[in-house]
Amino acid sequence: MLTKPQKQIPELDILYFPNKEIEDKYENLINKSGVKKFAPELEIWTSDASTKSLAYLSHGIFRYFGKFPPPVARHLIKTYTNKDETVIDPMCGSGTSALESLLLGRRAHCFDINPLSVLVSRVKVTPIDSKRYFEALNAVIGHTKTIRVSSNHNLIGLRNAKHWFLPETMRSLLKIKKAIDEVDTTSDIKDALQVAFLSIVRRVSKATTQQGRLFLDVETAEKDALPFFTKKALEIGEKLSMLPKTRRLVNVEMRSILDPFANEKKLKTKLIICHPPYFNAYKYSGINSLELSWLDVDHATVRKNEVRESFKVGKAEKVSDYLDDMEVSLRNLRDHLQPNGRLALMIGDTIIKQQYIPVTNQLVNKIKDVYSVEKVALRIPKFTEASWAASQRRNGADVGINLCDFIVILKRL
């Protein structure tokens, strides 16, 4: 049994840099974005934390493309709320805001339309008993040796599972999945084991792990998934055993941001954190289609309720659909802000076929009758770049040259 390491949470607050120095470097892009008409004095936010250091506690239990940066979440929560107050995150993704709220002693209500995101976020904030967890893990590993399965197995939402998995890999994954389903343990431990399983599905498949979008990379496929599952499950068990024993502070549910929260008008907060998928960036139902299929979910059913964007389509005119959905979403969220409450929107512009699309500017213009802009920060990404960001934003050794992230602090009118 692993013992609980005595590790401290690193100090990963946002670092500020002189505006003039940064703005000179990004002047052209800032002018194209048009955000200075809302906030003439931009703030500059960045962090020197490495990818490894940002995976503290349970932040790194599942690789999530386009992940909301923990330093940004921590800074927003500490700046705009006090202990025991509530944070709402309506597109919680991998649960960054949920975990930071837990660690900072805040309550949180988090939502997402993707069942994989909901599962990962719940597990991320759920402390476990390490003794019972490792007993269950040993039972799963032992049970896989007695299970007989066939590689001729249809996965929900995938037309041809053999396109993405070697026959040996299919059998190996099926054994682990069945063993987890049949292990006699508590639901929180079973969920944690399931996340460990789902986190290695792509790693052992024929799909590349270097990009969000699925491409074949047969050379990286692994026939035996058990060693990868075992290593990941051990890591997750260690990290979840370190969490504070206060899960009651955080609630994670499945819900679309496009739906009004009609039955929960009493849910009020001083801070909503919203980090939507960027236009022409990621459609998470597609990125996570392999994991969703092993979760027995058809990714096409998730797609129907996602915010519309233009991932893989690359049509600039599709931005109107994205803006319409985001406008509906942000207007829905206004009802859950206390008077003078803040909505922190982290969003990015895009470039399609050399055309710069000022998504941030256009969206803020659509909601200026219900929100005022209190602040705009330019986020300089460093070590947290996912593959899409890398392809869009890198230029040689520089990062953030082609596009910028903005954090817009909106105040309820």
C-alpha cells in the first residue's frame, strides 16, 4: 500500500508583467482583436509553472486537451471570492475550477454536457481510502487473468473498432473493463479505476497521443494495456488519497450550458468561471470519441448538445453559429450572478485561411446590454499549450505569437 506523501501545493499564482513590454510584442494582434475598446488598459497574465508542476494533486489524472490552466482558476477564485463562498463553472471540462475551489475552501457547482468530463471532474475532487482502493486494484488485476473475451466486440459510436485498436489490445482492454465492472467495491473507488482505465485507452490505441484530433499512428499501439492501466491506477490512487476530505464542497452534474437553469434560480454566486471551447478549436465529443465509446456513450449524442463551432470545417462564416450559442449561454448564466457578480470568460480568437476572426470582440458586443466589461487580461501561454494551440500559436521557439487568449471579467448589470 502506498503511503500518503507529505507534499505541499505549489504557489502558482498569476505573475504580472509590465504592460508596455508585452503590448509592444503583441501590438498587431491586440489591435486586430479590438478588445482595447472595452478595456484600454490591458493586464498581462502568465505563469512560469511547468506542465509537470501544474499536475499537482489530481490535476494530472487525465490528459485533457485545451485544459483550463490551474493558475488562472486559482487567481480568479482567490481574487473574487472568500472562503465558504460559491463558484459556478458551467463548462467544467477536466474539473480545474472544481479542484481549485476545493483546495481553496470554496463551494462549487460544476456542470458539463460531456459525460466523460463529468466523470473525470467528480473523481478529481473525490478523496478515497487508499487501503480499500489498492485492495480493489489488486482484485481487478488478478481478475483480468481469469476473464475470457473476444476481440470481436462492437464499441458504441465507433463504426470499426479494429481501425483504432489491435485485436490484442481490444482483448486486453475488454478484460480490464469487465474486471472493473465486476469488482466488489464502493462507487467512488470504481469511478477512480474507471478513469484510470479511460486515461490509457488512447495511449494503447492506434491513434496518436500528440494531437487532440484523432490520427492514426499505428507504431505507438500497444498490445497489452494492463501495464499501462496498472501504472496509471497506482498514480491516481496516490493522488486521490492526498485530497482534503471535504468532497461535500463540490457538486458536479451533467448539463448543457445552452439550457436555462429554470429550477435553480436560488443558485447564486459572486463568481462564474466560463472557459468554453474556442471557435475552430476542439469539439470534445470528437476528441474523446475513443474514451466515450469505452464509457458506453455514443459521441454523436453528446455532439448534438455542444456549442456549435467549426472544428475541422474551417469556415469563417460559421462563427455566427458559435456566437449565437455563446450569447444564449452567457445570458442564461447572468441569472446566477449576485448583484455586481462577475463572470470570468476565458476565450480566444482564431485565424482561418489567414483571416483573423475577432471572436472575443464580437461576443462581448452581443451581451453588452446585460454585462459591462470590468477588465480584460491578455494571457501569455507558456508550458500549457495543447496541440491545437501549438499549431496555431507557435512560431519557432516563441509561444503566443499567432494568437492570444483573453480573460474578460464581465460584471452583471
